[in-house]
Amino acid sequence: MNFSHIKKIIGKEILALSRNKRILIGLFAPLVLMPVLFYGYTQFTEITSRESESSISNVVVMGKLPDAVDYTISMHEQLNVTYEELSNDASGHIEADLILSYKFKEGIHEFVMTYDSGRAAGMRASNRVLPLVEAFQETQQLEYLNEKGIPAIALHPVDFDMVDLASEKELTGYSMASIVPMMLTLFAILSVLNFAVELTTAEKEMGTLESLFSIPIRKSELVTAKLIACILFGLTSMIISLSALVFIMPRLMDINQMGLSLDLFTTIALFLTLLPLILISAGFSIGVGLFASSYKESGAYMTPLIFAFMIPAYIGITPGLEINSVLSIIPVLNSTLLIKSVLMDNLSLTLFVMTFTTNALLSVIGLTFMFKVFGTERILFGSDKSTSFRLSRKSIRRKLFIEVEDVMMSLSFIVIIYIYIGTIISSNTDFIQGTLMIQYMVFGLSPIAILWYLKASLKDSLGIKAPSIVGLFGGFWVWIAAFSLVIIYQLMITPYISQAPTLIELEEQMKALSPVRLFLIIALTPGICEEILFRGFALRPLEKTLGPKWAILVTSLAFAIVHLDFIRLIPTFILGVAFGFVAVKTRSIFPSIILHTLNNSVALLFPYDKFFTYSYMIPVFIISIFVIFLIFRKRTSFSDD
């Protein structure tokens, strides 16, 4: 790699970005927006509070009130009281913040307060009138007890006090330390997206990207230069945002009163927290930006990515939500919550390391995705990069496989549907019915319906082909190797977790099922439906475009993530790799279905903590690897054509 070439391209990209008005506005926007927003927020809060305290509530009294209540209400400085005759339908046409109706019937004082809780004026009026009525109520109760000769303590037999340890400063800080982290996170991410669009889509639209490839430089040099330029501008944007927070805001408002800690340690911690976000955003946004050929088209590609970044950031400002070991592994959300703890001077070093490591690993994935896209000329210069989906199915041409873009879009759609439908079904049906509906409707029928709609060959796309006996035998040993590796992993992590993970989720409802029904629901159904989606629908098109290795890795990762269990992530990924390897080698989906079903059956019948130990599993793993090498070392395909 020629670093002089990279340096020249970096200079060219920085110069181009520096002359772009959109970039300059986005770059220096935090200097203006952050102080204005927070100063405006505090001023608006104070003004609203003052106006609320000084406002007058219009109260209409219907009926003759008791003298004590009438006196306290009429003497209240913030109540403007008018009187009306009591009637059944009068409240329907009276305009007031609150209507207080009163009747005295059979020795009982009946008060009815009519107000609109959706209006601030109505709530203020109720908060002012209700204590006056409650005071009268307590007086009447004490008089009644006195008449009956009952001690007054009978009215309040329980003494209950609530002590709030949070100071006014801390209460303000909790509010502000939720907004500031979200804004810092979004500034760091979204500004980089803007730079990435200028470095990719803008150059493709103007034709300068092709000109760059015409000069004697490597693609790796070009993408490295663009990445560094994007990161430099992202770092600049982050420094400007932190400068606005550290140097400008304290001069406009009382930071200490807000409960925020802004010292050198805080600044460094914020910088290290935001740095991986810039790398994540740069990698994914540059890669996604290359799919678009115009600004208009880039919006369609960037919008889902923006939502993917913004939603976790917004979740991070949920009141009472604090970072923990689980939330520290959720990208973007972990950074928002970590920044909140840093600003509140409540940082945990362990959670900081977990958050930084998680985001650093995700940034590696993003950068890998970016380099992969840059190495695909069909994406860089081709015109057939769009998805095959059309409103009219007649305009779609028949083909063997769908496009990679179709796979990615469909997988995202299916996973989203799986999450939402799973939530609805789990709350309205029992576990067994919910499992069957999700498996067959979402994982089984959805990919088949998409293949039909896009006119792809079901036989070729799903790998409906008879495997050879040797292929099945080799696939069995691949599963033995994967299964033994999973057991070894589980034995290793068992001392460090409260409950050892299993390969399937056992629910209370399963205890009442017969072995046959358990096999059909827990072993066979996922074996068929999940393999149709991952080792059929997704694997074949990815293998055709990206090659077998990337196809196996991508589908295995998706297979692991969709199980929504962090502890089982690695075991599920290992099994996904094994199933994908067998599907590629045999050119058939049937071996992976058989092995998936076998795996779940073994997990049902043989709890590993009783039957499997290191002394058994390590030799089994070594032997299976040796057998796999002997079977698969020569032939590349094991199928009966």
C-alpha cells in the first residue's frame, strides 16, 4: 500500500469537504445548537414554571358550598371563582378550567370536580382545588369521630413518610444528563453519515469516483483515504461538540446546578466512548452510500441506517434507565447510557470496558463491510444494484437466485416481523401455538413466498437436491465436531454464569408434552423452517455473489442473532457455521435439516451437564476434525445430480 497516494487522496477529500457548504454547516452546527438548545431548554422551563405559578384558574361552583370550603376557595389568590345554579346539564356548556359541583344528601357531602386532565390549565385548577376539599373532608371526619367518642388516631392509624434523597441539583441533573448524552451520540453518528454521503454518493453522481479509479492507485488505497478523511471530519465534529459542552455551555448556564461533571477525566471518557461510534458510522455509511447513485437515492438507503442509530439513542433517555452488563452490549444504546453515567460522575470501569469493546468489534464489522463493498465493481459502477421488488410481478424476470440486496432486505423484514409477531403471539397464545405459528408463518412460508414473488427457482434457491451418502456421512461428523465444541464452550463458561445455557429453551408447558410432540415442535419444526430461511433462502444467493465463506459467516451470524440470547450467541453461531458448511458441500438443504433436527433432539434428551464432560468431548472433537479432513479434503461437492 502506497501511503503517499493515500496522503494525496486524503488531502483532496479534505479540501473538497472543506469547500462544501453543507459540510461546514453540519460541522459547526453544535457550536450554535448545543448552547442555544440547552439555554433555551432551561429558560423555557423557568418561564413555564413562573407562568404556571402566577396563572389564574377559572373555577365555576355549582351549588351552595359549605361555609368553610366556600371561604378557602374564594380567598385563594390563584382561583377566579364564579357561581352557577346547580343543574344536571349545566356543565355541558360552561367554559371553565374546573367545575366544582356540590350536594348535601342524607348527611353526606358530595363533591364532583369536572376538568380536562389533557389541558395544563385543568390540571393546575384541580391541583389547587383538591387540597381545599380534602382539608374539609378531614375536618368532617374528625368531627364525626369526636361525636362517636373515637380517638382521632383512628383516622390515621398508619404513619407513612417518603424521603427523597435526591437533591434539587441531582433531580435537574437526571433530566439534563439524559438529553446531553443523546445529543452527543447523535451528533457523532449523524454528522459522519453526512460526510460519508459526500465522499461516496456525491462523487458517483458527479462522475469523479470513476475518474479516481482511472489513475494508478489501488482500491484499498482509495477506500483507506476516504475512510481516514471521513474519520478526521468525524473527530473534528466530535471535538467541536465536546468544546461546545465543556467550554461554551458553562459560560451560558450553571453546569454545576445541572448536576453535570465536566472535568478532564470526563472529557477523555466521553472521547473514548464516542470514538467507536464514529468508526461504526463511517464504515456502515460509506458502504451503504456506495449503493446509491444520486442524492435522492441515497435517502432511501441512508434512512433505515439513520433509524437504526437514532432509535437506541432515544431509548437511552428513558427515565430511570441505567447501563448494566446486558445493556452494555447493545450498540449506540450502550454509549448513550455510558455518557449519562460519565456526566453524572457514576462511571463503572467494567461497564466502560464492555461498552468500548462491543462498539470496537462492531466498528470492525462496519469497516469490513465497507472494504467488501469497495471491492465489488457491480456496486461501484453497475446499474443493476437495486432490489428486484416491483409493484407489478409481471415486470420481474425469472431467475435462478434473487439478488443479495433482496436477501438483506428480506432478512431484515422477516426479523422485524418475527419480533413483533412473537411479542403479540406470546401474550395471546400459549408457548406451543406461538412457536408453531412463528416457525411456519415467519421462517417457513415467508421466504418461500418471497422467492415465488421474485420468480426465483425454488429448487435452486433452497437447494432442493438429493445429497450423496458420503455427503450425509461427512455432514454427520461436521455436526459432531460442532456439537462437541459447543459443549466444551458451555463447560468453560458454566462457572462464570448463574445458569448454564442450553441449546433450546425449555418452558413449563413442555413438561406436559409427550416425547413425540416434543420432537415435532422443538426438534423437527425449527429444523425445517429455520433451515429453509438461513441455509436455503439466504445462503444460496449470498454464496453466488460473496462466495461460500462469507455466505456461511453472514447466515450463521443472522441465525445466532435471531435467537435473541446473548449467552447462546456463540454456540448458535458455531452450529450455524456447521450447518452452512454441510449445505455448501452437499449442495442440498436436506442434510442441514437433518442435522438441525438431530441437534435439537439430542439437546432435549441428554442434558449436557450430566452426560458430557471434558474427558469425553475433547477427544470426540479431535477425532471428528480428523474424519472431516479425510472426507472433505479432495471433493468440493457431495450431491447426487
